[in-house]
Amino acid sequence: MSSAYDQLLSLLRRYISQINAQNILARAIREVGIEKHQVSEAHLGELASKLEPSLRLFLRPAALASLQSELGSIGRPSAPLESISLAIKQEADIATARAQARDMCEKLGARRMTIQKLATVVSELARNIYMYSHGGTLEIHHAASPTSSLTVRAVDSGPGITNLDDIMKGNYKSRTGLGAGIRGTKRLCERFDIKTSPAGTTVEAEVAV
Ligand SMILES: Nc1ncnc2c1ncn2[C@@H]1O[C@H](COP(=O)(O)OP(=O)(O)OP(=O)(O)O)[C@@H](O)[C@H]1O
Ligand SMILES: [Mg+2]
């Protein structure tokens, strides 16, 4: 049996019973004019449209829409890139960024610990933009491959970090001591790069999801 067939069947089984799933899938395959073992990713679009009338009988519109969106992602090498971009100007923007980061993680089905990690990274970087520059941007990108990860990119055109070496070596004592600071944030990340100059600061931090 082809793996495309197995994937289709197991997806349908999450929405309808095994016997109904097998029956309507068998009928759709016949209508496409192929055999079960010939089902490949190339047939998924056609099969999805043949399945639709039968699925309408079993599913409410919301469930049907959700199944159709899942059908659309079978066989794709990676999910489409999801991104958000936020201006950080006022203190309230830090909470907004944090909430959006959580939201993005939840949509990806991330574990609680990962959500907490990303929310911390986002708040620390957004807070630094708010406190030490005249405002900037915070972006979060999701990449599904090579491994699933979220990259936070914090960009500002502030005065730059003059004592970055000391901060990274742990020789700098945080003034407020409110959070993890840059050094603590780095420890939460798989990758953490800072580019800073008198023209501004860019931080890229990657967290596995
Ligand atoms: N985006 C930035 N632009 C300019 N300077 C920055 C920026 N981010 C950090 N800094 C400087 O680097 C120092 C260290 O930042 P870090 O986030 O590690 O600690 P903190 O902000 O002082 O305290 P905490 O984050 O623990 O509340 C800051 O005090 C500030 O002087
Ligand atoms: Mg800070």
C-alpha cells in the first residue's frame, strides 16, 4: 500500500469511522480511475475533490474545512512559512509581542516549556528595544525544515550595545535585574547572534519547536 494512501486513510479516520473512511476513500480512488496501490501525492488534489461530497454528509462545515486544510498539507515537504512582524514602540507592545509568540507556538502544537522559552526570549528582546532604542521591530518566523524552529529577529536603530563583550562574559550586572537579560536569553536558544553598532542592534535567536 502506498504511503500516500495510508496518510489519507489515517487523516480521514481522525474525523470519521474507519469503515466510512475506507468506503469513501475506495470510492474516490475508483472515481479518479486508479487503484489503491497507485495512490500518490500527485493524486491528492483530485482525490480531495472526489472525497468532498461524501465528507459533507458526515461532517459539519467547520470540521470539513479543517480536514480540507489538513488534506492540503499532505505530501508537502514543509509547511508554509508563518511569520509575524510587530513594531515595538510603547511598553504595551512588549505584552502584545509575548502574546503573539505564545499564540504562534500554540498553533504549532509546541510543548509548554518551549512556549515559555519563546515568550521569555521575545519579552527580553522587545523590552531591550523599548528601553534602549527609539523603537524597532520584532519578527518571528517559523521554519518547518530542516527541523521545526522559530526564529526571533529583533531590530532597532538605537545607539548599539557598547559593552557587549562584558555582557556575554557575565561581567555586567543587569541594572534592573528583571529578567534573564541578553546572557540568560542566549542560554535558552539553539542559536543566538547579535550584531551591534552605533547605527543599531540586530539580534537573531532561534528556538527549536
Ligand atoms: N537593543 C539595545 N540597544 C542598546 N543597548 C542595549 C540594547 N539591549 C541591551 N542593551 C544594553 O545592554 C545592557 C544589558 O542588557 P540585558 O538585557 O542583558 O540586561 P538589562 O536590560 O540591563 O536588564 P534585564 O534585561 O535583566 O532587565 C543594557 O543595560 C543596555 O545598556
Ligand atoms: Mg534587558
